[in-house]
Amino acid sequence: MISGRGRGGGKIRPPRRGMIGGDASDFETQWDILCSALREIHTKNASTLSFEQIYRASYKIVLKKQGDKLYDRVKEFEEQWFGTTVMPKIRSLITPNLVNITLGGVTGVTANERRMTGEEFLKGLKVSWEDHITTMNMTTDVLMYMDRVYCTDNRKASIFTTSMGLYRDHILRSQLTGSDLITFDILNSVVLDMISMERDGDVINKAIIRSCIYMLEGLYESDEENESEKLYITTFEPAFLNASREFYKKECATLLRDSDASTWLRQTKRRLTEEETRTQTTISMLTSQKIAKVIEAEMISSHLSEFLAMEGSGIKAMIENDRYEDLTLLYQMITRVDSTKEPLKKALAERVVDLGSEINKTITNTDFSNVAGAAEDGEAAESADKSKAPKQQTAAAKQTAAAIRWVDDVLNLKDKFDKMWKKCMNEDLVLQTALTKSFSDFINQFPRCSEYVSLFIDNNLKGGIKGKTETEIDAVLDKATTLLRYIQDKDMFERYYKKHLARRLLHGKSESADVERQMISRMKLEIGNAFTTKLEGMFKDMTMSEDLTSGYRTHIQNLGDLDRKQIDLGINVLTMNYWPMESMGGSSSRRDDGTQIPCTWPNEIQLLQESFKAFYLKERNGRKLTWLGFLGSADMRCSFPKIPGKEGVLSRERRHEINVPTYGMVILLLFNDLEVGETLSFEEIQSRTNIPNADLARMLHTLAVNPKAKVLTKDPATREMPKPGDKFGFNASFTSKAVKIKAPVMLGAVNRVEGEEERKDTEDRNDEHRGNVIDTVIVRIMKARKTLAHTHLFTEVIGQLATRFKPDVGMMKRRVESLIEREYLERVEGADVSTYAYLA
Amino acid sequence: DKTSVNGTMRYFQDLGLNLENAEIFVPLEIVQAPQLAELSKDSFIEGWKTVGADTIPKQKAYVASQLKQLSVDMALFKRVYRHAFVCSKEPNQKALPLENALVYWEMLFTSPGKPWVTGSGSTTNWTNLWIEFLKKKWTKTVNKDMWNQTFEFFQKTMQDDTLSFWSEDGAWPGVIDDFVAYVKQKRGELPDTMETD
């Protein structure tokens, strides 16, 4: 770009001579030379001129201290030139149409016509400007001595700068005849009109506009030439921004009325690119950010919420239909206008909670119908016994499937949003936080989330991971961990996890000990040591039990007492503290104080128990072993004699190996001592085994009603649940195709969703536990702080328990009251705010 | 060292007291009686010595003057109120049976005690509300904290019977929270969520 020349550079000063005294005639002579030279320069005839002669003329004048006169004369010359030669040409290009357009009336003229006349005008202006620059460069050259000496000494703007100002005042600000308009108005209006044509899709001559913009960037409001006072910035840009604002306001309103959010996003994006290109090719880069702001304000911010709410294309539809492109654009647009991304955050959070609550609702509804159905079946179907058990099973299985489905649905939702977040939202941290919170919110709204997540893990560890690669297993564990992170009531989760883990371990249902350990170490990382020590303890018990079993076997072999009918013992020794005894079954054999009602073991078993106990206690003095009859199972060899007079299978002796629960074994051994045809009554069996009635009835149902392992007879021979008064005998005519038979277990061995009552038990136990935990935490805090205001205490308790569960305020209050009653705390008398004091 | 039931009663009659209302609690507080009908010698002498009344007529006069103050001097009323709990429970118990507590509340919160009523023309009879509420909803005994906090609540309501001082984040015992809900519901300030009986 051409800028003022003749400024700067070293100063060459002539020696001062005393003789210099100006005389007028001499000045005029020299000026004549200069003046005619200037005329030649302006008419592009400079090639004939002698630079030395002209330079000398100006040199002489300045030397004679007549620089001011010369300066003024040059200015006058320029002004005259503009007035007589340049302006008339430009004026001739300003057609009445152009004036009309500038005044706001564009009717009756086609775009094409407007473009033609406009271009002519711009071209004329451009030519005049370029001529001006050329002539002024040459003028500066010949007047170099004046610039260097006179202008510098007198602090005058160089003649170049001054002439630029003259161009501004005499060309651009020249008033048009018969109106208030100046050339500049026409210029702005023509350029804006062309840009508006281009926005409407026409092709315009960008280069010509660009030239005129260059000119405006080279001109300033004053001769000081402040960068911020470029005419481009002071005059053109505001007009451009205003016009653009109007345009985009209208465009956005039209889009809002006629289009959908998707079109709006694309159009806005297009406009942003377009304007950016425009600043590069047509106007100035100086405007790049400002015009972007205009679009952001008019196209994005102004109607954002309306577009987001659009039915069928708004954010709801975008999320529903995975419209990644739309969402990406939306994210980009919102990021432009709002660094907090509040509108997007809110919309996403709402969607997550909505969709999540839907998942919750679906499951809750399914659940209720099933539970109700199962309960009714159970009560009403005493007579239709056959259908009862399987039906209950399926109801439970269905519920468990529903639980797994809930988890799957939640995970799918999570996947969906994760994918969206990665693909469209640039993994934005602010949005991630919002999403996490929303997930946590709806998951914790679902009362059974802890149970279901644990069941999900149970399901996978039981066989779901069978045949999966390590990576796939990792993915499953990742999912489980993610869910776990969301769960607020970690204590509830721990309760269920222990329960489910216990079943997996004791019934040998766990698919891989390695994966079990991986899961535990993940939980350790996520929740902490305290959470997993008991779980790890359970594993330790299992390993220890394996060693014990094999150790005991070797021990027996070494005794060499081979005569005895040997019972092979596989044992699990469980540390009381680690295992969730209350949820491992056997509740009917527990007294109110929680101790076990021991079952009366058959002699053979008692001997075995004694022998094991001796072996076990040899190295572990002082421990107490309790035998839990409701757990475990036994393989029994039974032989059924041939029955005289019968054909087929019954005519041969049949041997079967039957796997029955431990209680089953205790019952069956009673029948060894019976004579043929002798029976035992329900009551007799009960008194000889001490098995609780409910368990006994269930076990007898398995052994005397269910056809699969019907090794006993029942009198009356109905399908009803065995009850006191019934009589049982050895079923000599039992047949089965299989040699090894597994007696079906009615309930208990499978992890499934808890029924309402069981659920309530679990919650009560958990609440009780929470009460103790809250007590402990309150006492610990108060012991350290001695006195503490009510609100502070509560905040601190909630804070300390946050990783485990969210304490209920009512419960906390009750704990405080109870601590006051037990004289751990007292209320501080006369305190401004309610305060407690610790009583040591 | 201790008086018998009959002796105590006769002594109170000598002081000219009505044993059926709050009057009885005034001398009980002065002599820091461990039991309603049992005065201990040490605290009896100590108590009267402090107020400088060594003869029955003097004591009678002193009690009479205190009685006049009872419904005005809140510090005095609070002392009497608090001691009422101490001497009316069984010595080895930590709490009062509800029915007893209800009787004592009624005695203390009516003249010559401080009537627990607010509003011009005594529109809200808190004593009645409190007793009615407890009879309906409270099944447990009354411990010291509940007894003392009831007094705090009584004082607050006397200053502001709109209950605006109450907040669910406050440190009131649960029973007071429930009572507030009960009163608000009665006043129609809460949606009727409980069963109406």
C-alpha cells in the first residue's frame, strides 16, 4: 500500500548563507516552472520533464525561506485540479439512480442495472484515486527538498499527506449538486448494495470494491493519520455493520418463520464462512471479528431458544435421531456466543433426565405387574401346585431380566450421549459435568439402582462374559464402573454386591476368579479400601477353604482308616464378619437374636464334623465353627431294589447318584433305618432333624413331590406343599433315565430381584446400619470440635458421608436427639444459633 | 433426711399452696426437691437460706411474691419449668410417661403459670394444640430434651405465633417439626397430606 513518502530518512541540510533574501519575482519564476511541471505530471506527460530542473526550482524557493508559499501554492493547485478535472468526471458517473439508491429508493431498477452503474462509478473513483497516488508520488519526488526542510522545520504534514487529505475533502466529501449527499454516501451505498446482491446469490466484481476499500484504508480523518481513524473504520465499517445487522435480523426472522433448526444452523454456518471470506476478498480483514459478532448476535443468540425448542428439528429431535451434524453445528454456534454453554447444557440435561426417567418408568411399570402377578399366583395356587413353582421362577427371572434391561438401557443412553459428546461437542468438559450430573440424578431417582447394577455385574460374572475376549470383558467392567460412579447410596450397593457375590462363590457360579478380582480392584479405586476389604475377605475365605478341603483329604488318607465308609468332605469356612449372613438364606432357622438354630445332624455327619473340627482347630485354636445346614449340598448314592413281579426297568436294581441340598441329605439319611413299608410323619422328621418347618416343607416338596428326584413317597399323594400330618416313605419304585440326578432347588440359589418384603428388610437393615454410621460420624466430629452449630454439624456429616450415601436429614435429626438422650451431646443454652456441645 | 409424702403435702398446705396447679412447682424449685413429694433436708435448708426465709410465715410470703412474678419473669418461669421435669420423673428414669407430662404441661401453661396462648383475645391456645397433637401422634415418653425444647418453642411462639422462626433446617427435635406441620395443616397453610381423622 502506498503511504506518505518523503518522511523520515536522514536530513541533508545546506550550509546557511546570509545572502538569502526573498524577492517576489524570483519566486514567481521558480513557481511557474514548478506549476507547469505539476500540470504535466497530472496530465501524465511527466516523461518529458527534467527532474533536476524542477527539483532546483523547489530547492531555491525553500532556500529563500518561501517554503510556506510554495506549500500553499501546491495545495491550491491540487484543489483546483480536483475541482476542475477530477470531480466533474466522478460526478458524471453518479447517475440519478445511484442517488436514489443512496436515498433508500431502489424501485424500478433491476439489480443488473444497479450493478452496472455502480461498477462504473467505483471504477471512476478507483481511477481517480490511483491517478492521485501516482501524481502525488511524483510531486513528492520533485518537492523532496520542501518536505525535508520546510515541512520538517515547521512541523507541517508532508505534501503527500496533505494531498491525501485534500482528496478526502474535495472528492469523497464533495457535496453533490442538488442534495445533501456527498460522494462518500454514494460510495457506501454502492458497495453495500453490491454486497447485498452477493448475499442474495449474485456475482459481483469483488476486485473493484476491494480497490475502493484499499483507498478508504489509506485515508484518515485527519493529517495525523491515527490508525484508529482510517476512513474505512470511521465511515464505511459502521455503515456495513448496520446494514448487515438489519439483513441478518431479517434473515433470522425468516428462517424462524419458514424453516427448521437444521436449515437455520446450516445457513448460519454458511453466512459465517461467507462473511469471513468477504473480509478477505472484498472488504477488509479489520472487520472480520466484528461482522462475526453481528451474525452471532442476530442469527444465533437472538432466537436460540426458539430454534432449540422447534418441534421435529430442535434439540430434542437432534438428540433423538442422532443428528450428529446438526449437533456439531449447534455446539459450535453456542460455543461462539456463550462460553458457559448454558442453553446447550440445560437442553442436554433435560433430555438425559427425560429419557432416563422414561427408562425408570418402563421398568417400574413392568415390575409392578409382575410382582403382583407372582404374589397372587403363589397364594391362590395351592392346589395347582405344579404350575406354581415354574411360574414363580419365570416371574423372578423376568424381573431379573428387567433389571438387566434397565442397566442396559441406562448404558445405551450413556453410550448415546458419550458418542454425541465425543463426536459433536469436542469432549467439552463443562458439558461432561452437566451430563454426569443428569445421569446421576435420574439413576438415583430410581430406588433400586444399587440392586440392579449389582445384578448386572452378577449376571455378567456368572456367565455373561463367557467366550468374551479380554477387551470385551474390560468394556463390561468399564460399564459397571461407570454406573457405580453414579450411584449415590454406595452402602446399598455394597450390601447387594456382597449378597450376590456370596451366592456366586458358594454355588460355584462365578465364571472367572480373575475377572472377579479385577472388578473388586476397580471398586477399590472408585470407592476406596473400606468398601472392598470384606469382599476381599470373602475371596480369601474361598481360597483358604480349598486348601482346607485338600488338606483335610490328605489328612484322612494318611490315617489309613480305610475300613470306614468314607465321606468325602468339601468345605467352605466363612468368616462371620465378611459374609452377609442375613441375606444368605436360612432366615427361618435364625432366632430373634440372630443366632442359628442348629439342625440335628445324623451320626455319620456328626463324626465327620468332629473329625474336621479336630483337624481345623489343631492349628487354629480358639475358633468357633458353626455348621450351616441351609447352605451346601451333598452327593448321595442311592440304590433302589428290583421289584419282584415287575417288568422293564423296575425288574432290575437301580443305582443313582443324587445331588441334594444339605438339609435333603439330613432328611434322606433318616430313611436308611426304616423297614420296608414304614413311614415317617412330617412331625417326626421335624423333631428328629430340627429343620425349621418352612425349609423342611420345601425340601420334602423337592424329594417327594417334584418328579425329577422323587425318591420319597408322600401320603396323601397330592401335589400340595408337604405339611404337618403328611407321611413319607422310601419310594422303592423310583426310576430315572439319568444316573446322576440333581435335585431341583426351589429358591435361593439364584440371584434375582428382591421381592417387596425382602426389599423392605434390606432397606431396614441398611437404615439401621446408616443410623449407626451417622452416630459414629457425629460423635467423631463433635469429639474433635467440642461445640458446633447445628448447620455446620449437618454439613460436615453430609460431607464426610458423601462417598458412601446421602444421609436423610430426618434420620440425622433423630440420631442427634438420640445422642442427646444418651448424653453424648447437649444443646448449648442461650446460643445465638442452635449449637451442640460434646459431653466427654 | 427426707420428708414423707404426707409431710410434704402438709408443708405445702401450710404455705397456702394450691396443689392442683403450677403453684406447687415454685417451692419445689426453691428447695430443689428431688421428687414431687419428697424434700431433702440439705437442699431444703440451702434453698431457703439463699432467699433468706427461715420461718414458715416468711417462706409463705416469699412463695406468694414469687407466684405473682411467675407469669411475668421468664427466667423464673424457666427455672420452675425445668425443675418440674427433674422432680416429677422417677429417680431412676430418664423420661416422663407421656400422660404425666401432659398433666404437668397443662399445669405450667395455665395461670398462675404462664398461659401458652397468643393472639389478641387469646385466639391460639397452644397448650391445647400441643396436648391434642401429642395425644394423637406421639406414643413415646417425654425425655429431658423434648421437655426443655418445648419450653424454647413456647418462648418462640409467644414472640411470633406465625411460626416464621421455624425452619426445617433448624435444630428443633423431630417432634416439634411434626407439631409445626400439624399446626400449619390445621391453619390450612399446608396441603392436606395426612389422613384426616
